Amino acid sequence: MPQLFNSISSDTFFSEYWQKKPLLIRQAFPNFTCPVTPDELAGLACEPEVESRLVYRQLNKKKWQLEQGPFNEDKFSHLPKADWSLLVQGVDHWIPELADLLDCFRFLPNWQLDDIMASFSPPGGSVGPHFDEYDVFLLQGLGERDWKIGQTCNHSEPCVKGTPLRILDTFEEVDSWVLQPGDMLYLPARVAHFGTAMTDGITLSIGFRAPSHEEILEDVSRHILDTMVENKHLQMRSQSLQKHPGEIQPDVIAELGNIIRQHLNDDNITQWFGCFSTQPKNPEIVSAPEDEISTDDLLALCDESEWLVWNEGSRFCYTTPNNDLMTLFVDGEAYALSKSQLSFVQRLSEKRRMAIDELATFARHGDIDDLLAKLINTGSLYFE
């Protein structure tokens, strides 16, 4: 039975904790060295393509205030010594060592993994008592942070007024722990939590995707509309004289249902979800290289390299339908392949890095070489 972080079985985690209750894992990453420094986070927060925020416990006599990045470099030399937090979203897109860290969480499907947010706080720094709509692992990277765990919430919870942040007006403490580097706390969605830095520290938040029903219905509808080849109209072929013209009769509703089910079928939903769930969160990261390669260039590149690597912002998923074809989804694009390539696609989607020696163990032919060349030319893969 697989062990997660050398401390808990996967069966126990999923049956007792996942989306049910918090879990503290002491030294989930023993002797952990944080792959990002406070200065590097400040540097990222100055870049216009990086999403960043500053949260103050109090600013201009108002509690829990927010400033959006990007920031000027001199901003960080004028901050107070305590009671603020810098949050930088998607740090795994910019720091390869953090992108590699996500491989430790692939006991959950790729489509659920979102990104890593890093927060730096001096003593007293916090983002306040709140809850999220997604599951998260909170890994302490540097320093110490006190975490208080509260009630399970819903959208009717009253929030503090006068702040752009969703800060809970009432926080009912259930438990508390102090986390040190390498310690990690798992929190299900909607569990209130309140973290406060005890020393200068960095927390890495590994978040998971949880699209809303509204987002799902809106996006799948757009996908179906974009892929329709013919704009057909409602037809009532078996219509007869209707006694009451104001009545919408059951056969109309039945025909409308048939139309909706015709388009919301399993094949359309599969194609949509594969593309939707692999859309890069930061499209600027996944960009085509300056020089395209051909399949003839692959052998030379393999000879010169040690690793085949996902782009830091890329996402890989696949499905295996009940026929001779399978579909690989990468960065919002679908690639149809023979089912005979399943073992290669499984390995390609398993971890961010594949050793060139391992790549050589797969029987490569036209399909795989074409796929590799396409993914390198779109920027989704690169050789290292």
C-alpha cells in the first residue's frame, strides 16, 4: 500500500481526510530547503506578468487592506517590520525546482493540480481568518507559522466590512499547530483557517482546481458552440392542431431535451474537459521556441541532452476511449494517437521529467516523433 510523505497510507488519506478533515504531517519533507528566497519573491512581485499581492493587518487605520502588484523595487524597503504578507501566485511557473515539487502530489490526478502560491511574512504577517473553495496543502518552507483551524464554512458566513478581502467576522478555533520547515498541513475546501507568521517565513500553498458549476456549464457550452459544424434549428415534425396556443406541450420539452443531450454527450464532454483542464494558467509561459525543429532533429537533441522536461506552465492529461484511438491533452490542445502508444503517454504524463535513457526504451516511430516535435515546437516540452 503506497505511503504518502512516508507517514500515512494512501487508503487512509483518501478514506479519512481527503475533502473531509484537516491533516497535519510533521516533516512531510525532511530537511526541507525552500527553493525560493524572500528576495526572489520580491523580485517576482515586481514583474508585470506575475500575479502578486500585499496584505496588511492594518493600513491607514483600516484593517486587512490589500495592494495589487506589480510593485516597484523600492516598495519593499519601505514596508514595516511586521504585520504584512506578500503573496505571489504561480511561483512554480517561474522556478523549475518548485515545478518539480508538484510531482510529489501526483497521487492526485493532473487535472486537479493547480499551482503553488508562495507567501512571505515577517512576524505577525497574515491574510486573516478565511476559507477557500479548493483543497490545499500548506508546506512550511522557511521560518515558523502558527495555524489555527476553525469551523467548516459556507457563503452565508458574515465577513468583516471595510476590506476588499473575504475575512471571516467570526472564527471558531477548533485546533492549532505551529509549523516548521518541512511540516505540512492539508486543509479541505471551506475549512476556516488563520495563519500568522511567528518569524520571517515562507509558506508554499499547493492548491487544487475546483471549477464552479457555473464555470463548467459556461465553458462546456462555449466549447460545443465553437465546435458545431452546422447550425440546425428546432423542428416539430409530428405537430398537430393545438387547442390552447399558450401551452408549451410536453413533446416540445422532450425535443429540446433531445437536442441538449445530443450535444452534451460523453464524447463532447470528454473533449471539452481534456482541453479545459489542461489550459495553462499563465499562457505567456508556454510559448513557442525561436527555432522550430523537425522529427529529424530529435535524435541529435536526444544525444545532446539528459532530460525531456515539461514546460513549467504546462499540463498533461489523457483519456483512453473504447476504440483504437486515445487522446492526449496538452495545454488546451488535443492530440489523437494510436492506443498502442498508451504506455508512452502514461509515462509522459506521469512526471515532469523523463530521462533521455528512459525515453530511448520506448519504441519510437512516426506517431511519437511527430508528437514530440509538435510539443517542443509549441513550447510544452523542452530538452535539458
